[in-house]
Amino acid sequence: MVVRRRPQRGHRYTESPLLQLALQGWRSRMVGLLLMVAFLLLLLRAFYLQVINNDFLQEKGDSRYLRDIEISASRGKVTDRHGDMLAVSTPMRSIWAIPADARSMNAEQKRQLAALVELKPRELDARLASEKTFVFLQRQVPPQVAEQVRALKLPGVHQEKEYRRYYPSGEMTAHLVGFTGVDDKGLEGVELAFQQSLRGHPGARTVIRDRRGNIIEDVGATRPPRDGSDIALAIDAKIQYLAYSHLKATVAEHEAKGGGIIVLDTRTGEVLALANWPTYNPNNRAKLSGEQLRNRAVTDTFEPGSTLKPFTVALGLEQGKYRYDSLIDCGSGRITVGRSVISDTHANGELTVAQVIQKSSNVGTTKIALSLPRESMWEMFDSLGLGRQPALGFPGEAAGRVRPWKNWRPIEQATMSYGHGISLSLIQLARAYSVFARDGDLVPVSLLRVDAPVVRGTPVFSAQTAREMRAMLELVVQPGGTAPKAAVPGYRVGGKTGTAHKLEGGVYANKYIASFVGIGPISDPRLIVAVMIDEPSGKQYYGGQIAGPAFAQVMAGALRTLGVPPDAPLQVATTNDGKGRL
């Protein structure tokens, strides 16, 4: 028997029991309200962005095709006191590329481009493989090379104007003027010291560019660039050449490690010349060493040796303990201070104070120093600016070292009186001698041109003391002094020699610093010339033998360049035939 089931009655979709569970009324109303609020907020936001504040959308739109192109500003020129160029910016071009577009160049185009921008083909390919949107191929390209690149009409390769610094005087003024980097920022010398004044402020122009970076047209306003300010230095190019050439010759003649020279104008404190050796060519800095870059005259310190003796003697005169002709018993040329023995090169016996300077007696200077209060000596050194930076604003200028007087032992006071146990730079030493040239007052040193003489500086000694010291310094270059080779025909000059062992690792080595600092003319001082020669080789190493002749040559040439009239009669020499000649 077959049993048949009664078919079940089906439900229509709209009559599903699940759909019979309707939402509560308040829920549906809340959902509808939230949708309305969200829609209203969207309307308000759209109204705000498109009507009230449309800058954001405008900026996003502009960024698709508008570009601000920087207009390079020219860096200020650097000149000597007469307007001769020492540093000037010349127009150049930078070659750059959009890698995504430039990769479409063929092999021949890449080869030509690589040759023009001085890159190896592999280096060029590496730069064009970059994911960046902008890469430099070569900076500071000469205009003629840039035109050759432009003529190739390479895809994705573009150019911009920029400037490159050029130094007409080359290595002669390298340490003074310094140099800039590829971004035209000062890195050394005056270029760094006066960066804020020299640097310009770039301008800008707004342009429309297509997707390949090509400029279609200019739009909007152009902000013009503002060039940097020109700077006139105090140096005189002719005197600078004299100083540089004679320093170079002296270092070569004595096979020295290096040297420095400074010429100061006593009336204004201006640096008329500053040179160092070894030096470098700032226009080609491919192979530079630390020795070449060092500005020895400003950044290096050394023990000045006997060039410091005149200041100890001047303090003795100033305090009234000695006179120009006071006698000092130097005996056999040896004196014991504590456990140490200080000696002279010769047994001088009894010397006047003036002869102590003329003969450069360590014993005589020591006796004068030990009769003076330690504090007074320290105050004198401090008033001369020793132990403090000379405030030139020059990068890396050294302060030197003068220890506090409370820690001085007698032997230290004695050695400092003749320039040992104390360190300073050549610029500090040259400036200190201005107290003798200027009747006792000290003036600031200036790298920039000063248009008027400094009437009065900071008093250190009285005018009477300064005049007596000038007379003593003149004896040094006369027969019987330590530097007759420093005499200048036609001019009365004076100065002081210095010969000091070098300190290496806290120990005095068998190496020397030979120096000479002098004033001319003695009757009406106009110039100070300071010469320092580092590690002269050979049998000669005394300051009078090494640095004295260089001083004489530079002083003579500089005085004539400035038109300073001679203040000493020319001596007549007699030849073998009895005829006289000047």
C-alpha cells in the first residue's frame, strides 16, 4: 500500500516569519535622522571648501601644473681696499633631470650627455635609475657646456641658473678670503666670517609646466632676487703680494715646514696683508690637505720666545723700577731660579736696560721680571689681549694661553718674561706691538677697511714708556744687536727677534720657531710687520737670521707703496776704487 503525504502549504517571501520582526519605531526614525545629518554635513563641508575657503582645493589643483622656480641671487663681491677684485661670482648653469623622463634617451644620447657633464656612463645610468623626481647631473657647468647640452634636446634634462665663486688672486689671498661650497655658502676665511652680509636672497617666479617639466608660460608675479652686499677688505693687494712672495721665498730658502706673515697699519689697526705658507688655490680644491688649509697666522699658537721681552721691560719702566739706562748685572750669563738655570748665549756682564733688549738677554729680563709683582705681569698680558680671542670674527681664531697669576712659581714668571710657558697667535703678537707704535694704547684689529684713523685706543703704557721702548727696539737692528739683517735702508726701523723651541707632546723638541716683529718708521710709526717661520732646517734657526731679512724686505716695499717718506739718511759705501756709491 502506498502512503501519500499531504503536501505542506508554502509561505510567500513577503510573508516570511523573519520579516515579521519589524524594527521598533524609534530606531528607524534615528537611522533616518543620522543619514540626514551626515548628508547635511557633507553639504556644509562642500560649501565651505568651494565657496568660503577654497584655498585648499585651489592649492591641490595648482600643484598639478604650477611650479615656483627659484631665481638665484648673486653673492656680494670681496675687494681689497682699492677695489681690486678678490672674490666674485660668475654665472653658471646646473644640469638636472627628471629620471622617469630621461630614461627614454637612447645609448648615443646618454654617451654624449655623460661626456658633457663629466660623468662615467655607469654613474649617469645610476642617477637616472633613481626613484626621485629630481636629480642633479652636474652643478656649476660653464655656459658654453650648458649650451651644448641644450642643443642635444634631451628628454627630461633641464637647466637652472646659478653662480660659481671665482678668486682672481688665487693662492696669494687664499687663507684670508677663504672659499665657498657648491651651494655658494662660505666655508673658510672672510667668506665664512661675513656670510650673512655676502649671501644674497633668491627670488622666485611662478610658471606653468607640463608633465615633462617643460615651462609653458609664466604666470603670477615675480619676486626679484636681492644680491648680497659687497665687502671692502683692509688689505692692500700690492702689500699682500710683497708679504706672500717674500714669505714663500723665505720658507723655501730655509726648507722650513711653513710660516706666516702679517702687516698692520698702526693708525687704524687694519690688516694690510696676511699670508701663510703652505697655501692652496681656492679655484681648484681637488687635492687639499690640512697643512694647506691652516691659517697659521690666526689659528695656530706658539711660544713667542724673545719677542715678548719688550713687554716685560716696558712694565718695569712703567712702574718706575727701571730707567732706560739702569744697569743690570747679567754676570756670566747664568742665573739660578729654584732648581732651574736660565742662561744667555754669551756672558754679557753688566748691561743697561736698553742693552738687555738689544742683546736679548734672558738673564737681564728674568731679573726685571722677578722684581715685578706677578699680578701686574698678568694684568699687563691681559690688557694686551693675550689669552683672549682677538675678536676679528674670523673662523677658528685662537685665544692662546696665559695661566692665572696665582699659580705662577718664580721659574714660571721668569720663563714667561722671555716668551716661554705662554702661547699666542701671530695676529695677537702683531697687535700687541701696536702699544709701542701708538704711544702706549692698543686698538682693535680690523679685516675691513677703516676710513679714518683711530684717535685713541685702550691705554696700556704711557707715551713716555712707548717712546723709550721704540728707541730700544731700534738698537736691535743696528750693529751690536741681534738682527742687523732686519735694517731697512732709508728708514729707521726697530723690532725684536724671537727663537723658541717647539713643544711636542709636552716636551721641548729640537725644533724651532723663528720670528721677528718690528715697527717702521721709528720716528713716526706707520706699519707693524710680524714674521713667523716654522721649523727652519739647516744650521741657521735664529729669528734675526731667518725672519729678520723677510721683515726688512716687506717693510721696505710696504713703506714705499704707501708713500711714506724716508726718515734716515742713506749711507755711502766705498768701493775698491775709492769711488762712493749709495
